[in-house]
Amino acid sequence: MMRRGAFRSGFGLLATGLLILGAPAAWEGPVLVEVAPGHAIAVLDAIGIVPLVFGSALLFRAVWLHRGQLARSVSSRPAVGLALAFAAGAGLGLLIASAFSGFFWWWAVGAALFACTVVAAAAAASV
């Protein structure tokens, strides 16, 4: 039971952070840090990052604590595990590359790939 609570709390904090980051640009406030041309961290972004970091930490901790279940799930279907690992790496790579380059909308593809793999890993670990 406690296992599901950690997953729910992690996903709840992630959703809260995403809602804050999805607020209209008019609400963002002044720029705190410029990352690259067209990319910066504003006040609202900094506020939204906090629940994202804590939610991710809770979720990854819960997955780590239940890594045995995740390993059993991956070993029963190695091709799926390999595809998910590749998708997670590609998604994270696209996220990082889009922040420092001209692939402006590729962050959405990277975020979607990475988020789907995290959800799949959490689902496999929580069973």
C-alpha cells in the first residue's frame, strides 16, 4: 500500500509542476537565467521546477526501492525493456538538445518519450 502512495505522490507533484509550467507566458515574470537564444528560466518556471524535482525524486526512489520487481518484469520481456531504455535515452537526449540548439519543438517529443518510459517503469515496479 505504501508503494502505491509514493507513486501517487510522485505523479501528483509532477502533474502540479507541469500545470505551473503550462501557465500562460504572460504570467511568467522576469527572466532569471538565460539558457540559450529563445530559452530562459523565468520566475514561474523556477516555481514549477520545485514540484517537478521533488515529484521526480519520489518517483525514482519508489522505482529504485522496487527495482527487483522492475527487473523481473524486464527479464520476462527483454525486447520491451530494451525498447523502453532506448526511448528513455532518446527522449532525454532530445530534451537536452532542444534546450541548447535550434530544434525548438523537439522538446515536446523528447518529453513525451521520456515521460512514457518513466510511467511504464513505475507501472512495472508497482505491480
